[in-house]
Amino acid sequence: MAPFADLEAFLAPGGPTRVIAHRGCSGSAPENTLAAFRAAAQVGADMVELDVQPSRDGAVMVFHDEALDRTTDGRGPLAARTLAELRALDAGSWFDARFAGERIPTLAEALAALGPTLPVNVEVKPEAVDDRVEGGFVARVVDELRAAGFVERTLLSSFDSRALAQARALEPGLRRSQLYDASAHAGVPPAELLGRHGARTLSLAARQVRPGVVADVHAAGGLVLVYTVNELAAARRLAGRGVDGVFTDHPERLLAGLRAGGAPGA
Ligand code: G3P
Ligand code: MG
């Protein structure tokens, strides 16, 4: 049985190391596609992380890079294309011919691929954040989450704290996670960073896990999540330092190792 019954259980202190599928199972399927999300549900990941940004005509698209070039057969900025134009692109062949025909999903399509219970971390790309609360991109994301019945299942995150502030104003019950921005947040104590916008977790790059950070976040009642951790030994080391969860391109690998036979970090 899954160790976390719901998102609130996932966010409660203690428990096994959380294994978060980074852009879905992006080590074995093209990132941020329905194939990658379905795989994450199938292998039993504890959460799926995905990235969102707007098309030219305002659709909420699931996509990581600013440009289409690396992960599709399109060229140039995603934000310059309409939903209809984006739908025509192939987002799978670059990864493997087996995935030819995978599309860039909308947020609504991605959420529908997660099955009945899997929590999701929706990361609002900083370039997508604007100053508007009503009518801004974060408001559109919140509308999509409401329409899909996902407010309770979503951890909304961003490097840009404005996204958290706006989400809180629009939908206070939507749980939030602060991604640590080394320049914007330099010198800010972790507890203060969490407290500013009522974030439940602080997400850090593995190299940013400095002595004291984990204890400080825990003292503030939060969790520490670390990206991107693809090797079991690294996940075990981080778990040994008190890290609560890891984003990984290989959830199947880490789940097999961390949950096998009550090993450390299991
Ligand atoms: O949310 C963790 C991680 O996804 C942040 O970085 O660039 O992979 O979206 P990135
Ligand atoms: Mg991300």
C-alpha cells in the first residue's frame, strides 16, 4: 500500500523518504508527457512533479524549457505558439521512436492521467509569473486545478515567490512549496522563507543542502525536498541527513531501493 494516504499525509513530518517523479518518469519516458505521468502512477511514485507555462493564447501547458527545440520537433519559444500550434508538435520522438506522437499536454490532460489519488507538484515556471492576481497566469492555473478537482491534491511551487503569494490569495487551501532561488533568497533564514507565504516545503538543489538547513526547516514545521537525485546511494545519503523527499527521473529505481526490506531511508 502507498505510504501516504493523501497530500496532507505526504506533508506530515516523519515517515519514509518521499519519491517524487520529476517531470514524470522522465528517465524512462519523455519528460512532462502523459506517458511519463502514467508511468509514475504505475510504479507507485509518491508524487508527480510537472512544470507549467502559458501558450501564446493563454492555455496552461505542461512544459519545462522556454524553447521547444530540445524536447519537441518545434523551434523557438513555446510562449510564441498557440495551443493549436503546440498540439501539432511531437514531444516524444526526441526521446525514443517508441514515443512518437506524444504531445505537449495541457495541465488538465496531465491531471487526468494521474489516476484517482496521486498527489501532484505543479511548478509555475518563473518566466510565467506576472504581477496580476486576478487574471494572471497563476489564476489560470488555480482555475484549472479547481475545475479538475485537484486543489486538495496539489502542491503548488515556484522559484518566484509571487506565485505562492498569488495562489494563497486566490485559494488559501492550496498547499504551497517554495523553490530556493540562490540569488533572490540568499541569506534569508529557511524558517522565514517558509513563513512568508505559508509554504509547507522548501525545495533545494542537492548542492544547496548545507548543514543546518534541514534542521531549520524541520523546526519551522516544514519538509525539505531535494532535486534531482537519480542514484540510490545519493538518495540514501540525503535521507541520512534528514531530507524528507527527493525529485528523481527514476522513481522505479529509488522506490525499489529505498522501500526494500526496511532499508535506511525506507
Ligand atoms: O521542482 C524541482 C525541480 O523541478 C526544479 O527545477 O528546472 O527541473 O524545474 P526544474
Ligand atoms: Mg520542475
